[in-house]
Amino acid sequence: METRLAECLGFCFGVRRAVDTVYEQIKTGKTIYTYGAIVNNEEVVRELSGLGVKVIESKEELEKLDRGSVIIRAHGVPEEIYRILEEKGLECIDATCPFVKRIHKIVQQAGSDGNHVVIIGNAGHPEVEGIVGWCSGGVTVLEEPEDAEKFVPPHGEKLCVVSQTTYNYNKFHYIVEIFEKKGYNSTVVNTICNATEERQRSARALAAEADVMIVIGGRHSSNTRKLYDICREECAETYFIQTLDDLHLELPKAVRLVGITAGASTPNKLIEEVQNYVRINF
Ligand code: SF4
């Protein structure tokens, strides 16, 4: 029996960079906070908490802080958070993913040039909240094509359209087409990151070949859930686990290939544990 990992799985570049930053900072012995959980994975957050890293959940909590170093996670934060950190004299360690940082710069510039910014994405997502917080002028968040149909630029303003990094490319393209049909004067910047798509594509390819698929990731991680759904479409024997403890496999002799994939917030250590377990026991 063969065990094979999906070609692309686990931490994306931005999340790995942010998590590595936290571990580097722990070594300095400083009091470390992260603004929000550094990654959407309970195991990692628990481990970091055991190493003394505290999570700040809100702006209000940050305002009560008097000392310490605050790490900004890959999703980024509104400009206001940097201002609060500076006013309070707290050290800011910025682990915002450079792809997200690029969007902040685009919308900031677009606002000062008099554009109305349109963000295609989920308004409640921290990354989108962060982008909104860098818009110096008007801004609208559109989640679905139906929202785009109803949208009218205020006072006929020129638009600058960007997307949440994890937005679906086809939907983004469709929304842009709606704007084109309506004849809106808009500059479109595709800011979708291909990390999500690569993970989904390689999970599907592996699941199509595998007899059993194991998907590892946090219970609340929406990208892991999506990977699970994709794998299920291709492979009926697909298991969603958080850690090795959740894996209760009984593999029939006929199983030839066990595929493994993992959400963007699943650390390598967990993936290796599962892979070794399957290799040794079956
Ligand atoms: Fe950066 Fe892309 Fe990962 Fe988002 S998904 S953190 S943009 S690398």
C-alpha cells in the first residue's frame, strides 16, 4: 500500500512566514501577543499558548495593553491598529502576508486618487476588514454577483476593484463582467492568491486516484472543509481529522493508495505524524 501527500498542502507561504515569526520572537524572551489567532488551528494556538504567547481578540483589548510586542498575522489589520500600537508605544512585529500588504497599498493609493474602492469578498472576514481599514475614501464590499448587480457607484465615481486573496476566481471574473456590461469606469486588479486554488487542484487530483483520502485541518477552517468536500466528490472514503487522535482507520487489504492533504493552517508536524502512522500501521 502506498501513502502519498498532495502536491500542495498545509501552510501557505504567508501563514508559514507568520508562524515562523512567532517562534523566532519567542526565543527573544519578550512578552509576545498576536493580534487574533496567528492561524486557524487549535493545536498550533494551544502550543503557542503553552510557550507564553497571548492572543489579543479585539481593538478594545489592545487599547488596554501597556507593554509587550504585538505580532500582526498574515491576514493583516486596518491602518488604525498600527496607529494604536504606536500611540501606546507597543512594539509592532508585522507578519502581514506581502500579497495582502500589496492590496493595502493599492486601495490606499486608489482612495487618494479619488476612486471608490470595491472589494470583492466576505465583509466579515478579518482580511477584508483589514483592507477596508486602508481605504482613505469610499469603499463597498460585495460578496456575491447579485450584490454586484444591485451596486451603483456613488456619484458616478471611478472604481478600483480588488478581491479578497481567497476569493473564487470564476466568481470574481463574473462580477468584473457585470461591471463591464454596466459600463462602469473601473480599474480592476486581480489580487486573488493562487495558494488556495493550488491546494484544491492537487487535492482533487490525488483523491481521484486514491482509495482512501485523509484531510487534516482545524474544525473551524473553511478552506479545510472545502478540501474535504472536493475530496469526497472524488473519493467516497474520505476522512476529516484534526489530529492523529481522530484517525480510526481500518483499511481493507484491497486499499492500494492512501492520499493525504491538509488545510492552509495545518502544520507540517501534524501532516508527518499522520503520514508516518499510516505507513507504519498498514
Ligand atoms: Fe498570503 Fe496567499 Fe497565504 Fe493569504 S493564502 S496568507 S495571500 S500566501
